[in-house]
Amino acid sequence: MSPLFLVLATPLLGSLVLGIMGHRPNGRNVNVFFSFATFLAAVFLTTRIVADGPIFALNQQFFIDSLNIFLVTLTAFIGFTTSVFSRPYMRIEEDRGKMSHSRMRLYFSMYQLFNFCMLLALTTNNMGILWVAMEAATLTTVLLVSVYRTPASLEAAWKYFILCGVGIAQALLGTILLYMAAQKVIAPGVNPLLWSNLNAVKTLLNPGVMALAFVFLLVGYGTKVGLAPLHNWLPDAHAEGPTPISAVLSGLLLNVALYAVIRCKILADGALHNHFAGHLMIGFGLLSVLVGAFSLLRQRDIKRMFSYSSIEHMGIITFAFGMGGPIANFAGLLHMTVHALSKSAVFYAVGHAAQKAGTQIMENIRGLIKVSPTVGWGLMMGTLAILGMPPFGIFASEFMILTSAMHQLPWAAPVLLLGLAVAFGAIFSRVQPMVFGETNVKRLAHPPALLPVFLHLGLALMLGLYIPGYLNHWFVQAAAIIGG
């Protein structure tokens, strides 16, 4: 059986099974089982790619290469660890009356379907299927954000649906323009929506149409990335939805949406023979860094604060890919990886901290380390990791991005440093009293799942000190693909 089939079929089957029995007490365990099986299938697929190189499947509708295979593995891994975190977290939410049986069934089934949509978007070779997968991810996430059925969660889900719906409509128009440009140069009988076919003739695509197509594709998928000024849905969705969903939104959805932008940039660069696409990404990236960093200063809700941190970091990554070049592209891929690991770990710790204190308002969360040292240290270490303190991996990737900016765009380096400095002061000044202040929190009824927190942070630390040879090889190859 094809490992790609297992990667896609496992979460889809899990969604169907949990849609039937997700409300039962062992539904949490079944969710972990399917997530772990998906991760094993992703590892199996990875070994296949390492051994045989890029592969096509299902009449070239699916394509796996060095650019997407590591994202497939990362997505499956974070999907698995988040399912482990969900076990005690959602049990406490159910005990407190926030989740009914029907909501639990909806939560677990949509969680698996969300993973399926992310993996489908990463593995498809068809730009039309990519758009469909991103739209399906929007719909599943709307249901997950609104699962508490409170007025605030329904408002957040509605805002998310409207803004991302408008954004994804722009991406559809960009995809249609891409089809128009390709149809004129691709031979009859050849599918003009397959990315591999487009990449083969990208230098022949009409520059004017491609420039317009990339604008719509960047705005459309950039809305899902959370790039400013298209970011307004993201803080509300993080603050009002369950914390596991905040973790996968920051750790998975933003990366997958940015992956779609990168695939489109490769085509635009080949067609335009200039830096138009890169300059657009640099502009959106720097704006996102500044908006995200300065918005941190006025936050009171801890999940909203870290959601603005995600906007800042996606701006940094977008800026890196906009600059281009082997080092900047390598640093962007590394930053995608360590940000996904670190930010999901932060949200795991934040979820348990908020449950202990009974609130997400930071002024009302104090002294975590006295009641639960593991939660307190997990939150503090995760904060230091996400702020780019050495020797965590984000420090390494940010250092490479800054040095590349100093070489290629000297004027942009001070802007990046300003954003990083403001973000550091805003986040650290709020997290420090939450961890070390006078305690006002109580123990949880069920032991928190802290293994995912320290596993993610351990990996982020390792990537700051040492990148394994096979992973470095992936990054180098993927950076070369992005560079065209």
C-alpha cells in the first residue's frame, strides 16, 4: 500500500470514526491513535522519498519532493503531539461543562478532518485541489473555533469565516489567472493546473498575467498566513477557540498557507524574471513584523498575545523568502520548523496555565511555578524559545535572516531589530510575573500532558545547536527549489 495513501486516508478515516464515537470516554484515545498512525505513515513516506527521490502519484495529481516532505512530517508530528495534549485538556473542559457529548464528537472528528486537509494541501500537485484543501481547512477550523458556542467564540468564528472566505476567493481568482496563463503555453492534453507542469514552462508564462495572479494569490493565501493587514481574524480565533486548536493554527495552518505562497512565488519568479514577487513578500513581511510586535504591547489575554507573536514570526519568515538566496531560504525553512515546534509548546503550557487559573487574563495568572513547576518552567522556556534566546533554534534562524538582510537589504535590518526588541520586551515583561509572582492558581483535577511541551522545546533546542545531516540536506534541497 502506498505510504501517501496511508498519510491521507488515516486522518480521513479517523474523522469518520470519531464522528460516530467521539463523544465516548475513549474518544480521546482513539484521536491519539489515528494521529499517531498518521505520523507513522508520514515517517514511512519520508523514508521512501529519502530512498527514491521525488515521486508522483494518482496520475500526477500528487507530488512529493524535498520542499513539502519535511512539512508533511512536521504537520503529522505536531498533529500527534497536540492530540496527546488534548486528552487531559478536553477532559477538564468537559468536566467544567464547556463541552457536551455532541461537541466532543464534533471536536475530535473535525480535528482529524483538519489534519487531512492540511496534508492534502501539502501533497497535492494540482493548484485547484490546493485551493479546495485550503477552503476545506477554513470550514473545519470555523467549526473548531466555535465549538464552545459562546457569543465570543461564535463571533470569532464568524469573523474568521468572513475574512478568510474573502481571502480564499482572491486565491481562487489568482488560480484562474494562473490557468489562463498556462493554457496558452502548455501542450494540448497536458493539465495546466499541475504545479510540476507549470514549473516546467514557467519562463514562457505571460508576465503581466502572472504578476496579477501572484498579487491575488499572495493576498488570498496571505490572509490564511495572518499577514498584516489581513490578520484580524487570527487573534480572535486563538483567544476564543480551544487551546489545542490555537496550537495547530500556529503550528500547522500558517505554515501550510505560506507553503502555498512559496509554490506560487517559484512560478512568478520564473515568469517575471525580476524580484516583483519577492518585493511584495518583503513589504507584507516587514509590515506584519511591526504590526505584530507593537500590538503585543496592549494585550491582556495571554492567547491573544501569543497569536500576535505568530503574526510577527510569519512576517519574519515571509520577509526571508521574499529576500531569497540560499541562506535566507534556508533560514526561512528553519524558522518555519522551530516556530511551529516552539509556538505549539507555548500554547500547550498556556492552555494548562489558563485552566489552573480559570482565566486567560494575564493579570490574574500568577505564581505558576509554585503550584506546578513543570507548567511554569514549560511556559518560561517556551517564551524564551519563541523570543529567540540562544541557544534555541529561533535564535539561529533569526540570526541568519538578519545577517542576510544586512547584506542584501541594509535598510530593512533596523526594522527587523526594532520589531524583535519590542516583541521581547512586551512578552517577557508579562510572562515573568505569571511564572514567578505570588501564586493564585490551583491544581488541576487531571494531570496535565507536559511531555509534548518539553519534547517540542527539546527539538527546538537541538535545532539551535545541531541540525542532523538528513534534515540539513532537506533544507538545502528545498532552499534550492524555492530559489528556482
